[in-house]
Amino acid sequence: MKDRAIKSPPPTTVRSLAQLLAEQPAAPPSGWIEPGLLPAQGILFVGGEPKVGKSLLVANLALSLAAGQDRSGFAVPAARRVLICQFELPIPHFVSRLALMRRPLGTAADQNLLVDTRAAGHLLSAPQGLNHFLLAAREASAEVIVLDPLYSAHDQDENDTRSMAALCQSLLRLRDASKAALIVVHHTKKAIGRDEIGRAFRGSSALHAVGDSYLLLARTSSNLTAIELRFQFRYAASLAPRLLQLEPQSLWFSAAGAAPSHGAPRKKVAPEDVTQTLAGMGKQARHNQLREQIMQRTDCSKRTAQLAIREACQQGGIVQDNGQYRLPW
């Protein structure tokens, strides 16, 4: 009678606090882009209106990480292997852009910057697509993965919380299985308040649960080649808004000082603001249309606009009729 093979017990997944503390490093690891923009194995969301420069800035950050050089007003403590998965430009055009950006760095980033040349057509929301990105990350030994833009890597309804939550789980699986940090380029909602940063992104209620840091790009009215950066960090105090200046010849952003102060955000929207907004829209509008116009006009949050509409109705400044709001006269 053959001896039965002795099976070793599976490794335990439960640790005591003492064991966990013993496994911790003596000092917390520094972020990969400082101050606080990209934590080790963190998820950074980068957003802004169309053509504001999101992809250019992310390419700048990717090259800085690969070269281990401080650029664009951010500190990079050490060089990292970076895998770029971009879905918008044909590969020859994208390589031409990188070649132009590469000139100030010399060859410093050449071996650490890698491009997934077959990223297009693969979806994070599908098992085969997720497996593709995991295999690419392992082949690259990637420490940072760039996804630009996120909407080209999924087929989910961004207005549906459950669908976006499933997509966020795919992002977490990609991060955990690859042990890489993620830089995710994503578009924002049409109407956002100045202080809405993490919640400015489409599908924000789900994205806000998984991101470690959020970077929002906005155009400035006084300078066409400058952008304003606004920050929100989950585990650290956010940075004050700052300006970057684009150098068109090199396609590099450089630090251009602090952003001008806009004063304290307006918290209250008066009923007369609602009536004036509605009058400017032609005296009649649906709720969502009126709310968005109020948000743009007063730079307030969605909830503030909703409360202002309710108060204007209660005071008789506007009337709700057949699913629309109109002036009473």
C-alpha cells in the first residue's frame, strides 16, 4: 500500500498585528512622484476638458519617471519602469511625439519607457482584455502603467454606478496582480464646480472609491499656453493649485508658479440667481438643463444648485409645469 502524500497546509492569510508591524518597512516608502501625486502602487486619475493637455502632461510624467528626473515641477526620487497603454494615436505618431519630448533627456528614459503596441481593442472590462494588460505589464516588468484614455479601454455605461464599480474592480485587479502604480487619464463631467476634483470625473461615485490621488487640468483665461493644476489626495493634504506653462517646441510643461487666488468658493445661490438663469435660457427648461446652467453661472456644486431650484419654487420665483420649470409670468 502506497504511502499517502503528506499535504502541507495552505499558507495562512491571517496575521496578528505584531506580525504585520514586523513586516512593515522601517520608514514608509516615498511616493514615486512627489509631493504625494503618485504613491507606490497607487492609482492617480488625471482629468480635464478635451484638448487641455492631459495626454501631453501624462507623457511628460511617464518620461520623467522612466528617466528618474525631476521635471514639470514634480520630484521623481528614482527611475521606474513605465508601460504606456495609449489608445488614441497611431503608434508611429505617438513615437514621433515621444522622440520630440525625449530630446532634453538624452537616452536616460530609453530603457525604462515601454509601449504596448497592441493595446488598442483590448478592454479592461473583459477577462481577455484584462489578461492582455497583465501579460504586457509582466513582460515589461512595469512599476507604473499608464492608461490613456480610460474610456477607450472599457465598454461600460459611465452613467451607471454598478457598471463603473465593476470597471473599478478591474483596475484594482490590474494594480494588485501587476503590483504597479496606475496613471489613468479620464474625462470629466460637463458641468463641475471649481472645488469638485475627485468627483469631477465621469462615474465619479465609483472612481472616488478607488483613486489615491486626483489631478484636474483647467485652462487659464489669461494665457493660452498655461494650464492650472488642481489636486486632491486621499491620504495626504492636497497641494495648492499651481500653473504649468507649455513649451510648444519641446512639448514639455514647466512650472509657472502658484495659481491666482479665486477667493472663497460661493456656497449660497440666491433664488434670484435661479430666475435670472431661467430667463436667460428662454423662460423654460428641464430640471437637468436648469441645474447645469446654474452651476456654470454661479460656480456652485450640483447639490447647491438643486437646493436653490427648490427654494425658488417654494418662493414662487419659478413654477414647475409638466416636467419643466418656467417663469410665473
